[in-house]
Amino acid sequence: MSETLTQAAETLNEKMDGGFDGSAKFDITGMGTIMLDQNGARVADEEAEVTMTADAETFQSIIEGDLNPTTAFMSGKLTIDGDMGTAMKLASAMA
């Protein structure tokens, strides 16, 4: 388990303040995956309603609030596979 992923999960837990009403997976290219659901964020690879894939730099920019997830998607830096409605809910919750 990568220290970077663990730290990212902790940052998401602080940002989301208690979880997310849905299930989402962040797939960080070459590093691993972070699950986000009603139990909060954790380093895991499970089934999710939506999977969002990005490189580490893009993912870091998104969770730090420097890059809007919608902008990342529209520019091709973030790919989304699954329920777009869940992805949009997550983007709003992270704003």
C-alpha cells in the first residue's frame, strides 16, 4: 500500500467529512485505487457505481481543489466509467 494513496484517502476523508452517498473508485494510474462511499475513503479496489481514472498529478490537483473535476474530464485528464450522475454528485460534494 502506497503512502501516497493512504495520504490521499485521509485528505478525501477530511474533505468529504463522513463519506459519500454512493460508491466511487479513483484509479490512479500506476499507483492503485481509492474507494469512496458511505464509510469514507480508503485504499481498496472494489466494485463501484463509477470509476474515475487519472494520473497522480491530476488526481492530486483535484483533491487539493486546484483542478475542477469537470474541467479535468472535459480536457481529457480524467476519464469516467460508469454512472455519470454519481460522478457529478461526487464532484459537487468535493467542491
